Amino acid sequence: MIDSIIIENKIEVTLSATAENLDIADDLVTAFLNDKHFTSELFSCRMLLREGLMNAVVHGCNTNPKLTVTMTAEVTSEKVYVLKINDPGSGFDWQKNGANVPDTGQAHGRGLAIMHKYSDSITYNDIGNVIVLTKKLVTETCTN
């Protein structure tokens, strides 16, 4: 299950916690950003989306398709991409583990480091099951 709605400069997506839905959500947000002409930062925005959703699906929902993740991606009037991801999990100690540098020999554990690299700011709710990532955007201009 995946539902989405676009309201002006915001897309809201609710998805069952499956890996397949990550790709669909990525396609939806990519199309949204392309429509808004913010393609120069598309790679960074997609990395933030994919890593944030992957953490929510895997850690927050234990890849249980009966659980849902909600996310909103918004482009503010100040040209800032704001991505908010919420999962039903118990959260994590982001104050202790939020910026740890991963062991490069591990096959996992790099998501938070990637999000820190590609975002301008990261905030969490108190328990760590909601993350808000921001990225300043540059508008592409069309020339004829």
C-alpha cells in the first residue's frame, strides 16, 4: 500500500514498510522535485529520502508490511527542501548515536552518516522516531 497527495509545494506519502515502496516513494518525490525545477540538488534530496525511509522501514517497522511510514517533502518559499519521516517504532537514542561515524567494513550502519553529509540540518523528536532533514536548493533556470 502506498498513498500520496500533492498540495502546492508539498507531497505527502504514506507507505507500507516494504523495500518496494521505497522505490515508488523515490519516484514520486523525484517527479515532484523535477516539476518544481530543483534538479541540481536531486541526488542529495534522493539520498536523504532513501536513507531516511530505509531507516524507518528497517529499524522503525522491522520491515513489517502491516506497519506504515509517513513522509512529507516540501519546498519552502525560501527554496529549502524539508523532508519529514515518521515511523511507528520506539525510536533510538539520537543524542548518543546520531552522528557516529560507521565502521567502513560494515555492510550497514552508514545511513545516518550519509544523511549528515547531504543535509544542511537534521532534527529528531524526543524519542527518535521522527526525523526532519533540510537541504537548501538552487532553482534551475531554462534558457532558450
